[in-house]
Amino acid sequence: MEFELEYNSERSLMIIPEYGRHMQKLVDHCIKLETKEERNTMAKSIVDVMGNLQPHLRDVPDFKHKLWDQLFIMSDFKLDADAPYIKPSKEELTAKPEVLPYPKSASKYRFYGNNIQIMIDVALTWEEGEMKDILLFTIANHMKKCYLNWNKDTVDDAVIFKHLLELSGKKIDLTESKEPLSDSKNLLKKRTSQQGNKNHKNTQHKGNYKNNHKNNNNNRKK
């Protein structure tokens, strides 16, 4: 007796491979049923089987809705059956997403990060007054801290004010200000203390692990 081998390359396409070829054949058979009543009955049965094959999706909101959508997708939107939900359209599925704009970057001064530009844009919308002055110096101090993290152990306030003037489109001018920014040593001290706390936690974690490992070994010996 001779058997004909069936290669995957010669088989019909599985639109959602996770459900397997047998499920795809059931969907294809459902499409060909003559009456809509038969198609409705079989479609409901197929959805129930799909749910049993994907039990981890039961906690997903609109679980049944997702299964019905997948059924129509597996039928290549050719299944004429009633569903308890609005049928998805092929155009909706194949539609290209809208192009997302690149996030605004802080010009050539990337070491300040994108948030600085957002803060500057917000500051420009504030009314003139004491609160705005406080915000501007807060932004400038944060820029100084970013600069020190990126480059040197010290930086002149005039450099920060110049960069702020440029990033704000020359709308924020603190170059003539007599009020100094936070001292570089204080900003660096905060950075060092943060790193020290992080290293201390890592060392403490390693020490706890070693102690626990040692106690476990002693218990086993007993």
C-alpha cells in the first residue's frame, strides 16, 4: 500500500497557527455550510473549543469578544454567521497605524534629556511672578545637575543660563541674574549619596544571601 505524503508547503494557510490545523479546517468547513442556521450553530461550537484551547485568556477582559474576532479572522472574513458582537472588518485589521512623531529632544544638549524641554515649554506658559521665577531656577538647577552627571565635576552658572536661553528660544534669559544656582559640590554630594545607598543595598542583599546560604548548608549537615 502506498501513502501520499502531505507537505506543509502544499497545505492551506493557517491564519492563526496557535489554534492548529484541525481548528482551521473546522472554520473552513463552517464557511461552506449551506444554511445560516448551521453556520451559527457550528460557529458557537468552534468558539467554545477555542476557549478551551486558550484557558489563560479567560481573565482577559472581553474574552468571548476576542474569540469571536479571531474566528472571523481565521475565516478570512468570509464566514457569514451571526455573532453577539460587532464583526471586525478586514480593512480595520490591515489598516496602517498613524505615524508617531519622534519625541522632542533637547536640541544638541541631549544630556539634559527630553523632560527638560517639556519643563521649559510649560514654564513659558506661566504668568510672570514669583512662582515662575522659582520654577525657572528649579529648571536651571536640574540642568546643572544633569550637566554634572554627564560631563564634569564643576560647571559655571553662566553656561547653564546660556543653554537655557537657547533651549527656550531666547524667551528665558537669566544671564543677568545675580542669584547663583546650587553649588556643584552639593549637587555632586547628592549624587554620591544616592550611589552609596544603592551600593549599600546591593552589599546588604549579597550579605543576606550568603548568610542564608550558609545557614541552609549547616542545617543540611545536621
